[in-house]
Amino acid sequence: MLSMLARLFKALNAETSPWALAWAFVLGMYMGLTPLLSLHNLIILFLALSLRINLSGFILAWLFFSGLAYLLDPVFDLIGESLLMASALEPMWVAMYENPLARLFQYNHTITLGSLVFCLLVTPIWAPVAYKLIVTYRSRVKAWFDRLRFVQVIKGTKFFAMYQKVSGLRGGSL
């Protein structure tokens, strides 16, 4: 867990695009808030592994939102139940249930449907907020930390210069 946090801080401090980190947090939100054993999570996992996002950020967001999901389950159940009971949507639900491929997505379950709809509604808010948090961290917190005297002393040592040289050979960055 600590190594994952270290990788996340390394990515936050690196030249990684803030949007790549923000989308890692968004995909982690989908994995965490929706039931784990569902077909759409397999698609989310495929996207997370195929796109250039930070996997440490994805996994940490997944863990964080998995804990939050237990608190939000009643909300997901309410959203899913109200959508499944809407008489205007009944023909669509019947058609989806009769289709074997659509049945694999398990949208006839209230929490699965409610959590996915919740995530779809929250994504346009969470993605820019995550981006703004990353940019703010880089401009304020990292800059403040770099100005600390003990950090400047550590960065001025020969050991740190040697570490940077070796980490540059490996392709890593601090």
C-alpha cells in the first residue's frame, strides 16, 4: 500500500498529464462504486489497462470509492429501483432482459443500475474536480514543499545527484 502511495506521489510530481491522472481517478470511481462482478467493470478494467493512465491512481481511487460505495448503496438502490419501476422505461427493460447479451450486464439489479447511473451523472463533475486538484497540488503544495530548507539540503547532496543519474538511466523520475 505504501509503495502504491509512493508511485501516486511520484506521478503527481512528474510530468504526467493531469488529465491522465484525473481519468485514472474517474475509472477508479467506476470500479469502486459499481458492483465488482459485472460485465461493465471488465470493460472499465480493459480501458484502465489499455489507456495511458496512472495505475496506482486507478487502484487507490478504486479502493477509496469501494469504501464509499457501502455508504451510498441505499442511494444506488433508490436510483435503480425508480428507473426500473418507471412505466415509460418498461419496454426498454423488457427488451434488454430478452436479449441474452444485454442480460449479462445485469441492469435488472437495482444497485448495479443505480450505481452506474450515479457514476455517469457524477463523471462530468468529478473529472474536472480531479484535474483541478492535481493542478492545484502541483502549483501550490509541491512548490511549497520544494522551498523547504531540508528538501533543498537533500537535493543539494551528491547522493541525490547520483540517485537522479541512476533513476534517469532506468527511465524513472523523481
